Amino acid sequence: MAVIDRVLVVGATGRTGRHVVVEAVHHGLTPVALVRDASHASGLPNATEIVVGDLTEPDSLTDAVRDVDAVIFVHGSGDDPRSDSYERVDYGGVVNVLRALGDRRPRIALQTTIFVTRRDHPFNEVGQALDWKRRSERVVRLSGAPYTIVRPGWLDAGAKGDHLRIEQGDTSEDNASRAAVASLLVQALLDTNATGKTFEVFSGPGPATTDFGALFVEAQPDAPGALDAVRDATNLPLDEEPARVRDDLTELGIL
């Protein structure tokens, strides 16, 4: 496994992203925080490198991806009320980072969400939020990069605790600690047992998880070259996808 030092954190100033940056520093990594406005980076650890760029503008990401060994995506469209924000940010941001990387394929950890395969869920009614997150998974899965895709439960909701468990198939619903998920995302970059896998993650009361290798071993790997994760419902046919998605896959050399 390649040595990892510089880690681009996409969504570094968000509620989970700040935990990710702290975890990266804790593990001796150099976090590179992508921000649209440098003033938003206050409070990040001193070891953090700040780089300004916009996920919706690939030309602005050149400095962000320079010399990075890994990328952690914990971004989201947040409070953007526009109906196309999930397409532009949640999906488009991943595509644009891959574009900016050119032929390089560093280690990737992508956070999406539970429900991502449940197309009839109310979350999918506005802007196809779940479909676009699922498409971001597919782009990463097919990109040729070594990856881990993490689908957390309800973040910082319900019972507290950092004891993690993982599931696959996107059939469950529970809570997840942001701090514990952030630790898992960083650990996934450093452990080959997490490579090529997609799973849901939940947390609750009990001893905080420290043996991440044992946790990652529990997950089955995705089939090489598969659009979707192991055990996922096959309910989003590629030949029925928007032209934009098929064009992106072709441009990135995936199709």
C-alpha cells in the first residue's frame, strides 16, 4: 500500500469534516482543507493546509489536488435550496475532483448516506438527492482508485456512543456518531482491509471501537467493475441514466 501523508479533505469545515481534520492530524497525516472562503477555516488545527477552491468549478481545484496521496469526501450541498444542488455539489463535486486529478488515482474515502439505494424514500423527492449521492458512489467505484465508501446513519442523533458496527445492503436505519465516523474514514485510508468496500455504519453505547481492521474485515468487497455495492438493489439502470452522467463516465475514461 502506498504511503499516505497529504490528505485532501473535501467538506473540511463541515460538522463531520472538522472531526476528520482533527483525526488526520492525530494520525500524523497532513490534512489539506478545501474551502470556498479561507475565513471559514478558523478553528482547524494549526497543521492544516488551507486551499481555496469551489467544487462546482473544476479549474479552481488544481491547487487542492496537487501532491495529495488521498481524498476524503465529507461534503454536501447543505442548506443550498436550489433543486439541482445535489447534482452540482454532492455528485458534481466528486466528478470535478476526479477531473482535476487527471490520470492520478489516490486513495479515496467517500461518505454518502444510508437510504442511498431506496429510490422511493421521501429524501429522494427533492432534486433526486439520494440518486445523485448514489451516482457519486458509482463514479468512485468505477474510477480505478482504491476506495472505501461509507454510508453513515443519522449523524449525532439518538443514543450516544462510539461503538461502531457495519452492515451492507442498505436495509437498516440507526444513528452514527460524527466523531466515530470521522475516525473510521481516516482509518480506512490506512488499512487495506477497507479497500474496495462499501458499507453502512452505525454507532451506539459500548466500548469505543479501536480495532478498525477487525471491523473492516467484516465487510464483503464490491465486485470489481460493478456499478453498485455488494448486496445493493439493482434499481438504477445505467442505460436509463441522464446523458450528463453517461457523458461524465465517458470523459473520465470509465465507460
